[in-house]
Amino acid sequence: MDFTFSDEQTLMRDSVSRYLQRDYGFDARQAIVGSAKGWSSDVWARLGEMGLLAAPFPEEVGGLGGSIVDVVAITEVLGAHLVAEPYIGSVVMAGGALAAAPDGTVSAGWLERVVAGEAIGAFAHEEGPGTPDPALVATRAERTAAGGFALTGEKKVVLHGADADVLVVSARLAGEPGDAGGLGLFAVERGTAGLTVTPFTTVDGRRAAHVRFERAEVAADALLAPEAHDLVQRVVARSIVALAAEAVGAMGELLGRTAEYASAREQFGVPIASFQAVAHRLADMKVAHIKARATLLYTTALAEAGRARPHDIAVLKVQAGRLGRTIGESAIQTHGGVGMTDELPIGHLVKRILASEAMFGGTEYHLRTLGAGL
Amino acid sequence: MDFTFSDEQTLMRDSVSRYLQRDYGFDARQAIVGSAKGWSSDVWARLGEMGLLAAPFPEEVGGLGGSIVDVVAITEVLGAHLVAEPYIGSVVMAGGALAAAPDGTVSAGWLERVVAGEAIGAFAHEEGPGTPDPALVATRAERTAAGGFALTGEKKVVLHGADADVLVVSARLAGEPGDAGGLGLFAVERGTAGLTVTPFTTVDGRRAAHVRFERAEVAADALLAPEAHDLVQRVVARSIVALAAEAVGAMGELLGRTAEYASAREQFGVPIASFQAVAHRLADMKVAHIKARATLLYTTALAEAGRARPHDIAVLKVQAGRLGRTIGESAIQTHGGVGMTDELPIGHLVKRILASEAMFGGTEYHLRTLGAGL
Amino acid sequence: MDIEPDADIEKFRAEVTEFLDTAPTPEIREAGRKTTSAFAPFEQAMAWQKILHARGWAAPSWPAEYGGPGWSIEQQYVFASEYQKRGLPPLLPNSLRMVGPLLMDIGTPEQKATYLPRILAGEDYWTQGYSEPGAGSDLASLSCSAVADGDDYVINGSKIWTTLAHKANRMFMLVRTSREGKKQQGITFLLLDRVDYPGMQIRPIVGLDGEPEQCEVFFDDVRVPQSGRVGAENDGWSVAKHLLKHERGGSAHSPALHERIRMIRRAAGDTPSPFGGTLADDPVFQRDLGELEADVASHEHFEKLAISGHPVSQDPAYPSINKLISSELTQRISVLMTRVVGLDGLPDQHDALHVGSDTAPLGGDLALIAMPFYLNSRATTIYAGTNEVQRDLVARTLRA
Amino acid sequence: MDIEPDADIEKFRAEVTEFLDTAPTPEIREAGRKTTSAFAPFEQAMAWQKILHARGWAAPSWPAEYGGPGWSIEQQYVFASEYQKRGLPPLLPNSLRMVGPLLMDIGTPEQKATYLPRILAGEDYWTQGYSEPGAGSDLASLSCSAVADGDDYVINGSKIWTTLAHKANRMFMLVRTSREGKKQQGITFLLLDRVDYPGMQIRPIVGLDGEPEQCEVFFDDVRVPQSGRVGAENDGWSVAKHLLKHERGGSAHSPALHERIRMIRRAAGDTPSPFGGTLADDPVFQRDLGELEADVASHEHFEKLAISGHPVSQDPAYPSINKLISSELTQRISVLMTRVVGLDGLPDQHDALHVGSDTAPLGGDLALIAMPFYLNSRATTIYAGTNEVQRDLVARTLRA
């Protein structure tokens, strides 16, 4: 057993960290998030040059042949730096879905462009608290007279849903919500008629959108996979792992910054870390971070070996959410007033963790599926 | 509004406290609990002389005309002193049920004897986690050819079930578990054929028993009330209030003893109360005690006015359980090793709180009914 | 014991509800729905105070001699309950619940005459200048200095967490007037009748929820009249302690907490559960809501005991206990809010939250406020003495 | 990363399970079912150790040179998992996991030769004499003294929380041999080859669960040979710190915790829910069990990372973190146990809990142990350094 990153992965993490520390400091990040676009094409290009976009894809499509371990190695660093660029939405989610689609569909073309950084993808799947289970998808795809499909339904909090050149959409060809069968996966191009995209910035500074489909027509070859339940489940699992890695990265950053602050900040003539209430809270933060990171690394290794069951993914999801919340709330409380401001990264790191917790099923959803499965 | 005890009630509390402090110290109590009988007839007689048994009953049956407020005033003190005598089982529960039964049944005779301390009563009602709702009673009472009734079923943790001269038993004359209608209340004498009594001591030092009825036959006049759902519900509510008062008494004792111990016990050359982790735990204990006691007093006043809804009783039940557990666990942790021994009252007070929590529906049961009713 | 209400209380309740149902403007109601903090939207809160004042109800707890309605404590509680049931915006606390009561107790006749009527009428808003970048929990180490010069003080230094200073027209503050003796000595309590003195600069600070609720205020040789002093020079610490009693305790928090629970319950009834039905039918949600309900109920009981004069309110730990309970309940309620709205809480709806905004909200009422309410409520365990400090104070009452 | 097990691990597992399925006697299995503490029933645990020793498996973590099986860390984990899945009683830890490893590291050749084989074979049980009535968390303030006299030490004072001293035949202890310098100096670590020296008195202490698991030991001019000293005179504190590493960390707790969860799940399947069906179908129970499962899983991941040599195990806070997590999980699991059994947990079943008792248990397997397990587990956050002390140690690693 080995739960460490390889030398190559460690090198990549180090160089990404160095780059972000230099060019993506908190003020620079805030300027980017506050810009009209909400993320930086320059930064995106630079991440591409460093091989991040290609890392987890096979060489045939221009990738570097890496795996979920590379995704985790990268997204943990991105989480610590609060990166707003569409790595998770385009590379992990949409890219992951396109790469999982069978050969011989339009997926390969889109995938190559996503891998090369020439196109942004988005994964339009979630509809509410239940859709970590793909069987609950209600969006419908009806065959049209022209031989294509007409999509109707609404997808929520689609990361980069308004920026994306292509949306990878789960929609039901047959059956009712609750049926595992009949679920299709579609590639829908930007600007397709019948799409209403309501863009917004998320509380943690990502661009996203609600996307409504009202008989949005696509051609026959937009169907990437006809029985896509298991495929979507794998993409959701992959998304959960990447979001958890981001969250764990944010937790580590919160722990480090809070420990540093508590050691430096003096009240009553001594560092506040010397008050036992503060010291014990710091200890609990460290324990929470170690637990969350152990589960992240273990689950990643399981996933790489193809042995991650839904149970394992649910464990990771709830731990990233619960332990992240513990760390986040403790970080704010320890910082006191300054922790409540938008002027330090603290609150932004907390918001990133909270946002991840709400995506792909909240903590309560997964706790219950976990307990029911025992 | 006034949530204080009357001068008479305060006088009675003071004299009971003084008596118990003098004659019912921890060692004396342990000797009584460890005796063959498990409680003391002498102490019982003394409590009777002080008017405790008669306090909450009407004068017609030999009572002093008091109310639920007197029950709370008394049982809070009994809880602090870990009294093992059958006050709650015989006076509050069985006595309460007998007093609530309609006139013209055998109830009056039994009640006068219970009030006078000449008989011990027991309330045989609970069957499992659901019977705080009387409609869920499954024990059946079938009419016999002789015009009486034959009872079949099992009652759990009947306080003083083996000592009692009379069991007041809820049993179903008609309908199925879940029906509010058809529930009867019976007086069953000690030694009735068909009763199997399995006696035990509870973890908190009370005598109790599981009582199994296998076609236990009673005469027609043993039926105290034919449609007894609401009556039983009121007795359950009264029992919950008294058990909560005992628990709050135990909490106050735990708080006081723990604060005293933490102020006196030195480690690292200072009282342990000067460590912030210990100080904050003490603070949380005090807050918990104040919350629990506020709810106890408020609910008691509501009950006296006939305005306590099931919602209010459920709030009191869960607060006594949850806050009691907080205080109990904190008391043990603060005492360290000595808190883990049977040689101090600490653990016994905690066990009394835990036992009350399990009776008449656990915390989870009542939390859920609370939330569902909002 | 006696729980029966005054005979006239239901008549009083009818009078209150009739007014509360009709008096607030649509903007005031909107401000209530969009309140995500202990501080409601400023303009609407002040407008609403003027309406209440016209009815004589702006300050339920003020004695009649200063323009209060002269209600019994039970009447005040009924008013608070009915007020909260309607989701109306709370009035801003600094003036009505802090400076006002302080001046009644220890202001000069001139200070009372000048300020109390204007506070009551909603004409003045007072920001609080206590904390400094170097003096938070350890407030007594504050260093912003005032040096007497003729009839004036000359102030240098800065204050932080001066709530809504950028909206305020007045300020009360603690300044250091002496560096001798214990640090608690040498502090003076000052009223500033303007916040635009030459040399004063106000910088709004954007909070986690995106709102500039807090400010930092800088003083560079700011000259203010000594007549603004409350109490003696160097005796400001005891003045501030006196005032803190008003801030920490004495009010009725549970009606607002009950209203938040009702709001969550309403939203849950409109929210599908992934396990079927609505979230309101979900046993886990019911259990967790039940737990909050029980704790809010206990807080209500605690507050009513205190209102009735029960000895619990004479405990020296009473204000701290009150603050601990209500702040931590607020936070727990806010967590349940974010859970109920789930994904719908993720869009930053900062624009839509402004009263009168023409940005359409995404999702329901709760989705609009859940996340900012959650974020803002993190401050409740920090301000007015951190909960760590409050626990220290409670523990002190337990030392033998 | 690589999670794949050794190729031979499944073969190893088969070998282990075959033995564990057949070797334990009915009494040993009964002792497993009736274990409510970190200390299993004494006689059966010792008998079981002898059986395991005959197979060479009494001490999975001991090196082969001292008679251990020479297993890889992964093999040790598989053994622990299969062992726990069968609910078998744990071996008593003091000798095998504390004195034994200590002597391997720093015992004299004679001490090793005398004691290690007997420890391994289950012929000796060592009680620990550390705490004193006046020295708990502040262990270094211990005062039980040993004065050198010829080849002996003469001991006066007392020790408390000497687990199972009334069953032990040997004792390791800390004594004060000097009062000069810092209190950590002047402490000496001694092995007592008997517990019935003239002047020794052992008083069992009944615990909350009704069992005399702990004892107090009194020393009145007790003369013991100096050859029992481990390390140098006055250097006992560093010896004890060395030993504590073995006690706090390094073992595999998660398999036992997983088994407790399975036990709760089984009982829930047999327990009617007041809301219909069994408790196992109850969404609230499922959520709460899911939460424990998630935390036990994370602990398993943490332990496996440590086993694999991940840097997490080199963190100086590692033993404390391990102790915090496993003790608090044990307590949380015990709370859920009492909830599941409800009323059935109230009878004091002390008699029925003794192995071989002819008192019939009331209720199911879980009803028998839930309350004593809950009560006993309160000690897990107290012994071996309170969790307050452990948090202090973890926090120390975070100070800049």
C-alpha cells in the first residue's frame, strides 16, 4: 500500500503552487473574480501549458495518460488557492464525461478541444438534492421528427454553464424519475435554440448558471451514450472526489493560516493560541484535516484501482462537508472580526467548502444512503 | 406570571432536604439500595409523615389538596438525593392514575391506601419505545365468561412492579395498536394468577420489573376506565414531568459537586477550574442546568393551568434527557478517575438521568414528534 | 406558580396585531424578508421606527417618562412575539437599546434632553466605537487616545467594527485618557455629536456576506467637545460595563428565533425531498427541526422566567448566558437554513437582496437569505464579547 | 498511489479465518460477547492468549526474534479485522502492548530473558502503577517514594487506577527517588516481580458499571529488589514517555469500531421502531449510523495511511490524534447503543454479564452490554492522558 503522490505528481504540485503563489495571490484572485468574465484566460492558458488540463486524459486525445490521482493532486492545490478558472467544471466534469462516452460519437472531437484548452465544457446534470443518484433525473429527451432529440427540463448550478462551448447533459430517453434505465447523455452546443441560461457567480466566486431546456433540439449524433446511468454515476463520483480534494486543500490552507494567526495575534499580552479554548479548537481543526485528507487519499487510491464503491464515495463526500465545516467555522471564530471580512482569504476558503458541500447531494443525503446501506 | 414555589412549598422542600441530608447521605442510600428490599420502609414512613405522599391529592382521599407543582417541588429534591423509595412509581404514577379514574370504581379505595402509605402502587403501561403514545398499547383485555377480564401482554420496566400491592395496567379492550379508542385501565392485585413478574434493580438503583400477563383474570370491577386513552396520556405526561424534575434535581447536584471539585482539586499546582477547558465545560453545565430548569418550571406552570400540550411535554422530556446527558458526561470527565467509580454520588446521579431519559419514549422519539408537529 | 396572563393581555394583543398588520409599508415588509443580520436594512429600519414612534411604540422597554409606552414586561413580550410573527425588520439596536438606556441612567440632564427624544424618534443613529485593531476580546487594552485641550478632547487613533458608521450621524466611543495604573483605568466614554469632524475618516469593510455592515474609523487630531463625556474622565470602563448589560441581556430573542424556525418549516414544505414527498415530511428534518424547537422553547422559558422576576435574572452570569444561548441558536438555525436550500443557496444574490432591487431572486424566500444569514451569523459568537469571554464569565460564578 | 494488497494476502486471510473460526472455546466466545471495556474478562482473555500463543499468534506486532509471527503491517491489520469480525475478546494490553515492547527496547538482557517469554505465553499479567490520588493529569507530581537500601528499594505511598491489580501477578510502576530539580526528574521506573510483597495491599474499586476493574494499591515499607529498575535511577519519566508511545498509538482500533457498528446494526434489525418497521429502516437511525460509519471509515483510512508509512505517522501529534479519535468514537458508538436498546438497557444485569453466569440475560445481546459499555467507555477520554492533555499536545504542534 502506498498513499503518497509520485515524484512526478509532487513536482507538478510544487510548480503549480509556486506559480499560483506568485501570480494568483489573494488580491489578484479577487480582481479576476470581480472582472466581467469572472476568470482569467491568461491563467487558464498557463495552467494548460503546465499540463494540468491534459494530465488525466489518455494520450490518444492529447492527454498525458494520468488518472484520478492526478486530478486529486492538482485540485487539492487549486482549492488552497481558491482558483476560479473552470478546471473542475470543464476538465474534471465535462472532460470526464466526454472521455467516458463510447468511441464513435462527437465526444472525441469535443474532448480533444477541452484537453487542449480550446473549448470550455460544462456538465449539466444536477436538478436538486437527489440527482447524485442519476436515476432521479427528470429532464426528458424526446425524439424529433427530424431524427434528433428535443430536451426539456432544468439543470441547476451548472459550473461555467454560461461560458461553456459545450454542455454535457443527462436527460431521460425513456422511463420515469427513479428508473436507472433510459438515461441518455447528450452534447449540446452553446447557442442551441430552446436554452435559457441564467448565469450567476457562486458564493465562492465561480461562474455558474441554471440552465433551462424548453424543447431544445439537437441532432441525432448529439447522443453520446444511450444507457448512461453508470457512466453518469462514475462522472458524479469523479466530480465528488475532485470537489473533495479542493475542499481538503482549502481546509489545509485554513488550518495553516489560523494556526499562524493564533500564534501571532496577541490579546491580554499573550498570543491567543496560548488560551486553552483556542488551542483546543486548533487541535480539533488539525484532527479534522487529517481525517478528511486520509479519507481523500484512501478513496483516491480505491478509485484508481477501480474499487471505489458508492459507499466509499459517500464517505468522502460527507467527511469533506462535515469536517470542512468544522474547520471553516473554527477558522472564522479564531480570527474574530477580521475573519468576518471579505478582505482575507479565510471566508472565501470557507465559502468554497460550503459550496462543494451543497453540490452532488448534501451531507444529510449521503449520510442517510450510507446508513441505509449498512 | 410567577414561576417560583410558594412559601409552603419552599418550607416543605427545605425540611425534606434537611431530613435527607441528615438521614439519607450517600453511604446510607447505598446501604438501602444494596439491601434485600432495595428501599427503606422507615424512610418511606418518614416521607409520609412529612406529607409528601399526600401532597398532590384531593382532601377527600386523604390528600393535602396540592397539584403538579407540589410533585415537582418534591421530586426535584428527591432527585438530588437519589431517593430509591417508590415516590414516583407509587405516588406520582399509580396514584396519579388512580386519582384520574372516574368515581365509583375500586380506584378510590386503592388511592386512599396509597396516599396513606399503606399500599404501594405501580403503573404498568410501557411496552416499548412507542407507548408514550397510549394508542400503541398492544396488551389485550378480553371479557371472560365470568364477566371479568383476562389480560395478555407484557409491560416493561414497571417501577416497583414486584413490590406493588396493586398494578394499574393499561390494556386494550378493543381495536388494534394505533387506535386511540378501546383502551382500558385496570387495577390488578398482587398475586393475581397469570402474572409473571421478573424483578430487577435498575442501573440507577430503583426496584422495577418486567410484568408478563398470560390470561391474567380480574373481576369486572377491576376496570377503572373503559376509554382511558386521554387519562393514560395525562398520567404519562405527569410521569414525564416528575421524572424530569428528578433529573433536574440530579443535574443541579452534579453541577454543584463538579464546580466544587474543580475548585478544590489541584493539578499542575492550580485548581483544575483555572484551566480554560475545564472552566468552559463548567460554564456549559451551568447553561444546560438553567435551560432545563427553566423548561421544567415553565412546563409545570402550564400543566397546573391545564394548558400543557403534548408539544410542551415533549420539549420537557427531550431537554431533561439531552441537557442531563451533557451535564452528566461533563461531570464525569471533570472528576476524572474518581468520577468513574461507584464510590461517589456522581455516577449514580448520571445513571438516574439516563434511566429517566429512556422511560416514556427516548429523546429521539420525542424530537421527531416535536418536529413533525410544527 | 401562576402562568395566567394579565386579564387584558388578549385585548392588548388585538390592538398590537391590528397595527402591525396595517402600518408597515411594502418596503418595510420587504426589508423584513431581506434581513440577514441583527441589523436590518438601514433606511427601512429607520423609516419603520418613525412610523412606530408616531404610535408611541418605538421603544417598548423605555419608561414612560422618556417616551416609552409604559408597557408591562409581559406586554413587551407579546409585542415582540406579534412583531416577529410578521417577519418585520428589527429596529437598529445601538441607539434604542444601548446609548438611550445608558443616558437615562447616567447621562447629564443636557445629554438626556438633547439626545433621548431624537433617538426615540429615529432621527439619530449612533455607531459604537469600542474595538480597535489591537483591542478585541482584550478591549481594555485600547489605545485610541483623547487628550484634553481647553474645552475639547483631541482624538488620535482608530476604531474598528463600528457597525454602520457610514450611515450613522453620531458615535459613542471609548478613548484612552490616561496610561497610568491598570489598563481598565484611564478609559473615558465619549459621545460624538457628529461623525464628520475634520480628521475623521470612515472606511466601510465588506463582510463575508458581501455587505459593508462594519466600518473602520480613523482619527487624526480630531477635536471634539468635552461636553460629550459620559461619567467621569478615566471612568469609562465602568460606563461601558453598565452599557454592556443592556446589550447582552434583557431583551426577548426567542420570538425572532421562533419565527426563523417557522420560516424554515414553510420552506421545507415547498422543497422536494430526494427520498420522496417534501422535506417537511422527512423524518431526519423533523428530528433536527424538533431539536431546534426544543432549544428555542427553553430559551423562551428562560426569558419568561427572567421577565417574571424569577431569581434566575439576578444571577451575575445572566447576561452572558443569554448571549451564549441566543448566539449559538442563531448559528444553528442558520446551518439548517443552508441545508434546506441546498443548491439554491449557491448563487450570490447580493444584488437581489437590496430592498427595491429589480434583480429577480433565484429560488424562494429562504434561498435568498440562507447563505448570507449563515455567513453573517458567524459574527454573533464574536461581537459584544466573544463566546469564549462569556464562558469565562459564566465559569467565574462557579468558582468556590 | 497503490492500494492493491499483497498478492498473498487473501491466502493469509484464509489461514487466519480458519483458525479464528475453530480455535476459540465457547467460554472465550462468550467473553467476547460480554466485553464492555478495553479489558476483556480476565480469565478467558488469558486462556485465549495461551491458545493463540500455541499457534504463534499471541503478539502480531512483536518481532520474530521475540516470538512474534513476523507479519507485515498489512497482515497485522487483516488479522485484527478478522479477529474483530468474530467478536472475540481482545487480549489484555498491559503486558503485550506496554511492558513487552518497552523491555524489548530498553530492558536489560536479564529482564528480557525473564519476562518476555512469560508475557508472550500469557503466564504473567502486569498491572500499571502510574497515577496516584494526587497525581492524575499531572502525573509528574507523583509522590509514592522509593528509597535505596542495600540491593533494594523501600517503597511507601499508593497508586490508583491500577487496572486489574487484584488479578495481576506483576506490576510496573513509577516511583519518586529524588525530590531535587524539576518534578519530571527524580522519577524511576520499576518492575515488581510480585504484587504480594509484605506491606502491599490491593483494594479493588467498583466502577460505574459495577465491575471492580480498577484498584488502589498501598505500599507500607515495601522492600523490592533494585534489579527491577528499567533505565537509570531518576530517568523514569523518559522511560514512561517511551512506553506511552506504545499505549497511545500504533494499534488498529478501527476493526473493533466497525464491529461495534455491525453489532448495533444487527440489534436495530431486531428492534421495532415506534414509527413502524424496525429501527434499521428508520431514516433517523440510518443517518446517525451513517455518521458513525463515516467517522470510523476515516479512522480506518488514517490507520491504514500510518500502516503504509505515510508521513502522517511521523507527525509528533500522531499518538495523541489517534487516541482522541478512537476514544471519542468509542463513546459516540456507546451512546447509540444505549439509544437502540432504550428501556431494555435499564435493568442492572451485572450478574448475567459474568462469563458462565446462570442468570439469564434480559433482552438481546446488545441490551446486556449497552449500558455497562456506555458507562465504562466514559473512561476512554480520561485514562492514558485525558483528552484535554492530548489536545494540548496536538495544539503544541501548531504553534509557530
